[in-house]
Amino acid sequence: MLAGSAFGMLWTKSAIADCTGAVLTDALISRFKSRIQGMVILPSDSGYATSRLIFNTRFNPYPVVIVRAVSESDIARTIEFARTNNIALALRSGGHSYIGASGGSGIILDLSLMNEVTSLGGANFRIGSGAQLQNVYGTMRCNGNWTIPSGSCGTVGFGGIAQGGGFGYLQRSHGLTLDRVRSARMVRADGKSVIASPNGDADLHWAIRGAGGGSLGVVTHFDVEAVPYQTIHVKGWYWPLNLADQALNKFISLQQEGILPRSATVALVFNANSAAISPPQCVCVLFSTGTLAEVEAVKQLFVGPGGIPETPGLGFEYDAESPACDPHEMPIRSHYRAKSAMVYGNVPTDTGALLKHWMERRIADPFLTLADYGTINFLTFGGAVADISPNATAFPHRQALLEVQFLGYANTQSPSVINANLNWIRGCYADLFPRLSSEGSGCYVNYCDDDLADSQWPSFYWGENYPRLQQTKLRVDPENFFHGKQSIRLPEL
Ligand SMILES: Cc1cc2nc3c(=O)[nH]c(=O)nc-3n(C[C@H](O)[C@H](O)[C@H](O)COP(=O)(O)OP(=O)(O)OC[C@H]3O[C@@H](n4cnc5c(N)ncnc54)[C@H](O)[C@@H]3O)c2cc1C
């Protein structure tokens, strides 16, 4: 612990302490600030109140210092400062971590100003870690009509999504975001910069494609290979919630039969809002880069002969400019809880009825309104995701049939709403997860869940890849400087 100050009254009186008890004096901060090219934001600065916040309002971080880095040397100096003063360091790109990993009470190293998206010629782009998806998609379209398979929310940071996976509506045609990462530059805990690539640190290249952020070092930028943009046709239709069993069984069986073309990624969404329509509904949404005839042929597999007739008059269709095309997205800072499951095999055929039950229960909850959005949604895997072997990158769930996300929002900070939301998501997950996991299980590291026990999350997120990740961790960060609630642990020696 460092204390005392020779620098005048201001900081001596109010020397800032983080949760480790370390105290930063005005002299220390002043010296540090003079070495940083970007911004150093302190609790007394006017920008602090908004800069400290992250996307999930479940967390209310009060960091001792926020550093908005603009260069690799800013990153290395911030690491050195945090190490020397024994202060926890949290890394932030877009600030969307589900478990508040980019907040905390230590130093926040914010990469949001390192957000350039640059064409390197042809399909190759360099993407700063702090770039938001909407800028990645926009710049790629404007520089040769390219795009990249990635997430549906435009404000998500590339630094976070690309290291954990990158699920989205182009995943069956083009894979995950991390599958397009050809190399990345990283500043390690010792301040050295390395290139994670097949010709550089190849093991690190393996690891950063699935490890998720916050465990190995600070990625400054990624070099990616984009894919040609093709019009993304979106078609959505509704099925009565009373037919939830048939809807889910049809969705799963079409996926199991392997007859969906790679151009199509399909979502089946149970959400409280459509379950509140009279009569209650669930929604199926098809995202396709195929021709319009192909799109209609795929839709007919679901709603035509042998399928389930759609509810008349409720469907929608449009062409999307980018993979950020979820009409139900809520890109506003909110309090939310999330959980996930990877589905590897059969699901009991009455599971849809249980989903219906949990949707109805949410709607009937006296503390929750429709503004407290709640959803359980399924997304098809396979196609390009499954072309890659489960141990070829650190992302292990290549052979999953489906991914399921549970999301519950509390629209106010009222404790009764927050509790009702928490009880709902924990209850339906406890009921449904075993059914979804009959032939293998797992969770998605980017939908990280702090309800998972320490005995669960490493194997759920990384499966058999975890021991290798631990070895990589030992090699690049042997003192476990980069650590957090669910960061990769050092192997027991
Ligand atoms: C509204 C919303 C929509 C979403 N939609 C999708 C989706 O469609 N598909 C999908 O796959 N995921 C989606 N996600 C999940 C998203 O992929 C993860 O939350 C992701 O980690 C967010 O990255 P970020 O940079 O915004 O977050 P941050 O909180 O900044 O970072 C996430 C993690 O990475 C670490 N980190 C950040 N930057 C770096 C860096 N440069 N080097 C090393 N570590 C770093 C952080 O410390 C933290 O542990 C969504 C999340 C939200 C909130």
C-alpha cells in the first residue's frame, strides 16, 4: 500500500483508495498522467460520472482512475502503473460484459478511443479493439462492400466479442467473428507487445479465439479477413404459443436433419412481448444470404406442408444492411441477467410447453411489466461454425446444434422488480438447462453468468480446451496479473 503525498492538499486529503486498500496520492497520479497520451479521468473530473458506467446497470463501478488509451505505450504504462501500485486493472472495449468485468473499483483501461477500422486492401481490415460493431459493419460496407459475421447489437465492442466467439445471423454461412481473425496484437502483463498469429505466437492466436477477454493480455487491434456483403434477407413469422411444443420440435428436427442450407441462420424466439399478444405467440426469424426463392423455400420447410402454419397477418420481412439486424434488440443501458446453453442433441418433446409456462409466468408476475423484457431464444449452429474442429481454436462448441440464450431485463432499479426478474431467470434456467443438456452441455463465454459455480464455468465455457488455455495463461501471464471473476486460472503446479 502506498500512502502519503508531497504534492499539496487536494489529493493528500482525499487520497483515492481502491478495494485492495492501495492508495494513490496526487504525486503518483500526476506523474502517471504526464506519461499518458490519452485521457486520465479521475473521480473529481466532470467526465467521470458517465465514463465510469458500463452497459449493464446491475453494476455501478467507481474506479479510482479511468485511462482512455490512445496508444500501445499508454497501455503498457497503465499496466506498469497498476502493477507497481498493486491496483486491480479492468479492461474495457465496448463495456458490454454481462458480469461487469469491464468495471470495478481499481483502474479501468478503456480502449474505446482505439477504435479505428482500416482497410488493408481487399478483404483485409485492421480493427481497433475499441471499435463498436456498427462502425465495423459501416466501414467494411463503404470500403469494398465487405462485412463480417458478428453480433446483432451495434454498440458491442469488437475487443470483447471477437475474443469470445461472435454469434450472429451470418454464422452458418461464414462462421463466428473469431473465425475471421487472422492475427491480433497484444500487450502482455510484462509490457511487451506480441503478435498472436500463425507465424508469430501461434499458441496465443489459438487462445485469443475463444478465451474471451480479460485473461491473457490487452489486445490493441485485430487483423481480420472480411467476407463479401450479400443482401441479408430477413423473414419472420409467428406461431401460436399453444403450439410451442410443435414449434420447438420442428425447429430442432429441421436442424438435426441437416437440411437447412448454409445460407440460412434461424432463430426461434420466445419472448414476453409476443406471448402477451392475443392469442399469445412465439416468433421464428430466418436470416438468409440466399436468393429470394431460396429464402421462401427455407421458410416453407417451417410453415408449409409438413410444417406448422404461421399465424396470418403478423409476419414481417426486410433486407438488412448488416448483421446488426435484430428488430428486438435493446441497445440502451439496462439492468439485465443472462444465461446460456449449448444444445448438442435431443431435447424432450414437451420442452416447448415448459417454455410457454415460463413465458406466461413472467407475464403474470405482479412485479414485471412488458417493459421488463424477457426472452428465451434459440439460434441454429452448424454450417461454417462446424467446419472447424472443437480444438482448432479455444472456442469448443463447434458441434453444438443450437445455442440458447435466456435474458431477463429489469426496467427500473426497484428491488422488487430486480428480484422478480432474478427469480424468473433462475427458475426457468433450472427447469430447462437439464433438458437442453441431455447429450452434452456448455455455455457461451460471452454470455458469462456469475451464477455459475467455480466448478462449472471453466468446463461450460471451454470444455476440453481449458487445460491448454491454462498453460497459455501460465506462459504469458505467470503472475495472474489479468484476473477477474471468471478469468482463466493458472494451472495447479
Ligand atoms: C445488448 C447486447 C447484445 C449482444 N449481442 C451479442 C450477439 O449478437 N452475439 C454475441 O456473440 N454476443 C453478443 N453480446 C455479448 C457480447 O459479445 C459480450 O458481452 C462481449 O464480451 C462484449 O464485448 P465489449 O467489448 O462490448 O465488452 P467489454 O465489457 O468491454 O469487454 C468484455 C470482456 O473482454 C475484456 N476486454 C475488453 N477489451 C479487451 C481487450 N482489448 N483485450 C483483452 N480483454 C478485453 C473485458 O475486460 C471483459 O472481460 C451482446 C451483449 C449485449 C450487452
